[in-house]
Amino acid sequence: MTVIYEINTAVWLRELSVRYGRPVTLGEVPGEVWDEIARPGIDTVWLMGVWERSPAGLRIALRDEGLLRSFREALPDVTEADLTGSPYCVRNYVVDASLGGPEGLAAARAALAARGLRLILDHVPNHVAPDHPWLTERPGCLIGGTREDLARAPEAYIESGGGIFARGRDPYFPTWPDVVQLNAFSDELRTAAVDTLLSIGDQADGVRCDMAMLLMNDVFAKTWGDRAGRQPAEDFWPAVIPRVRERHPDLLFVAEAYWDLEWALQQQGFDHCYDKRLYDRLLHEDAGALRTHLRAGLAHQRGLVRFLENHDEPRAAATLPGARGRAAAVAVATLPGATLWHEGQFEGRRVRVPVFLARRPPEPVDESLRAFYGGLLKAAAAVRRGEWRPLTPTGWPDNDTHRHLLAWTWTHPDARHLVVVNDSDRPAQARLPLGWDDLRGRAHRLTDLLSGRTYDREGDELADQGLFVALDAWQTHVLSLSA
């Protein structure tokens, strides 16, 4: 199952340059660094932000007081040299020369492949930078405007490349001032998107599509109405993805997706979509809501991306500190589907760095957290094999704490595993019906892959009554069963 490790490429290379006392680009990353990334269980690296960034977009962004404030909050001593522009304001889908250019990326991909790792890169289908070549070469790819539009709503339109174009947006928020809106209904744009994705597929093993749901016909029509022109009969992604897969049949498509549109995007061709609903429930809801979420069909769950943080979300060490964060990590690491880890998460970084910055503040490493994640990655790699099945904990008339527990099994011909998470700040007890009917007549040992503790139980009890578990607040079991 896919396990993705996201790296903020510009920040990472800058820190490697400091570490080694020389400029380090993608083609010059030492082998020992790639070895550090190739941890047990991780099979895919997402180098976030490798494409050419836009000086024009940066100039616009620097007029935004809110953005400037966020830069200072994350990096109090920020300087102009730290500002590189947004990686989601793409000037051209060519690897930025400052990061090593196309040759550097090819070397990085080869280094990853030698360690059994795939590479995924970004695609931003909804918008481009105001100095992107398409504004002059392929204006039919964009949502255009008039001088009247610009005079009436200068915050929503921009004059650039000899024309007037709509600024990028989604249907629920104000416009993004530094980008120009692409037209999902345009045949020219769909052809251009195929060309772009084919090029990315020549350089990588997968693509993470930014805000992928914005290009869906229903969403785009709601956002742009008559401005987009006639709605095509075919949706955007079904028109694009199959054409890309004609040349790159194994290219992994990952969608950043919200608004409960994950299943629809899976049906439209994506291998995996962000599971933002799980993230929100881990932060704000209880185990009952999580159990409801995990009742979705297995095909849907296998197509989700579970995460506790990424470059858009606050750091997990800040939002889910201590034992609670470790419990949540055990959950996302052992569920079906893809898992996304974020560089710095294992070390306990707490400052979310805006993507405009190429430098972040130094933070102390949480060595105990790093050790925990090292054990969890190994355990999850061992556990996530075979058939996954959620369990329903049961309690007693005078004890309903079972409702705080999450539990599931993984059953493989060579191994059986049980995961239990106490998703609450109080002790909880339950019986867990394991569903393994061949346990009777002999003793079994349960070994916790994280703590090393062992528990011996009789098979008849496990089969008839279920496994008794008692966990303190935010505690977990990742158990391997042996006869």
C-alpha cells in the first residue's frame, strides 16, 4: 500500500546546503540522505514545489499584509532572500534551475528508484502564474475578462500578457490574487493539461493534483457560471486521465480533494484522494464519528490518503501533542489506503512554514517522538497486509467506555494483526470479537509491535468472548497473533 513522504523541496535543499557546507541541489543530494528517507514502509517520495515559481506572482503576493504577517509569524527574522514565491503559482512546468533543473530531478529520481522508492510531483490544474506562457500562447485555456470587469472588480481580474483574465478562485473563498484562472470547460485547456501531465509522467512516477475537485463540471459551473462557456458532456478528469495513461499506464494519480467529493474523483480516475474528513474527525470529533467514517466501502477506503499534517495543515505536534498525537498516528498508519507523512513530522516540528518561504526556524528534535515513529513505520509495514476488517467493541451495562475505542484486524495467510486505539482522554475497556474462528483448542500469544509486551490468551476465550482490552487515555495496541 502506498506510503508517501512529502518534502518541501526548497526548504530541504537549503538545510542540506547548510548541513554539508556547500550548495546542494537535487542532483547533488548525498546518498546517505536518500538512505535516511528510505525508511521501512515508505515507498513514495513527494518532492513538493519543484517547478519554476513566478516572480510576478511573488510581487503580487508581497502586497498582501496577511501573507506578510504569516511569514513573520513563522520566521521572525525573515528576509527577502527567504521568499521564493508560491510553488502553486507555476510559471512553467520545468524544474527550477535553483533546485537543480531537469537533470537534477532525473538524478534524484534515479537515486530514489535505486532504493525502491517512487517519485511524485505536483500538478496545479486550476490556475497558473500571471507570467505563465499560456497567457500569450494559449489564452483560450483561461477564463477571460473585459476592461469593464477589471474596472468593476479589480480584485477579481488582472491585466497580464496583453489580455485581461480572471484571478484564480474556488466557490467559497475570495480570489487568489497571484494566480490566473484556467477554464476547465475549454477543449484547449484539456489538451494542454494532457500535455503537461504527459511531461510530468516522463519525469516522475506519480502526480499530486492540487485542488482537483475544482475542475469537476458541477463545481466549475457553480464557481464560474456563464464565464466558462458551454459545459462539456464529459467531465474534466475522465477526459484527461485516460489520455495520459495511454503513455503512462502506471502513473499514480493523487487528488487533493475536499467537500466529500473523494468517491466521485476516485470514480473519475484517481488512485487516491485526500481523506480530509478523517483528519477533521481526529481533531474535533469522537471515536463514534470515526467508526462511522470507517464503515465506508473497502474500495473507497483503499482509495483514500490518510494524514495528520501536510504543507497546508498545521503541524501535528502542535494540534495533536503528546499521547493523543501518537494514538492518531497509529490509526492513520494502520488503516487501508495510502498514508501521507510530512517531512519534520517525525521530529516533532511545530511551526507550519508558508510555502512561499525557502527557510524555516530551527526547532529541537523530539527524540522520543522520532523513536516512536521509527517503530510505527516498521509495525505498519508488517500489519497492512491481507484483508482489513473493522471491529465493533462491546462493553457491559455498568461500563460504556468501549465506545471510546477504535479497533480493526488485518488477516493474511502468513500473519494476523489487531490494532486498538483509545481515542479519548480517559481509560477504556472492551471485549473485541476478532472474527477468527479457528482459534479454539490452543493458547495464543499477542505481541505488541510497538511496546514489545506479550499477552498469552486461550483460544476458546478469544473465539467465544472476544479479546479483553484495557487501555489508558490515548493508549494503543498494535498486536501480532501467534499460536
